[in-house]
Amino acid sequence: MSNAGTEHRRLLWKCRRGLRETGVLLEDFMRHRYDALTPRERRCLAVLLEYPEPELLACIVGEQAAPDATTAQLLQRIRAGSK
């Protein structure tokens, strides 16, 4: 398997969260939108998935500001889901 495929599987696994809703949202995003992400967006996603659950959820729902414009844009796309 390629490095890209391995990275995709690793990040998909990290989408599994204690809060089912968060996990479903992230897994849906990974399955439908990951391939269209730029390398920079993929790095931002990898960083986001390292956040503790409460901090990640706060970012997703907009209660906590994103650290940069790329991450803010990525969070908007995650909120939008696979539409």
C-alpha cells in the first residue's frame, strides 16, 4: 500500500472518538472529502486529529478559534459534511 493510503487509514482510525457524533462527522469527511484535500490541508487535519476530544469538538462547533486560515477553512468543510 502507498504512503498516501497508509496515511489515509491512519487518519481514518484517529477519527474514532468518544463522542459518536464527532466520530461520525469526521469519518464521513474522511471518506468523502479526504482525496480532494491539498497536502497542507491534510497536514492541518492530522494536527486537528491530535487534539483532545473537548478541544477538537470546540473547534468543530466554532467555540474555539482555529489557529490559522487553512485550519479555519478546513473546519468549515468538516462542518459542511459530505454535501
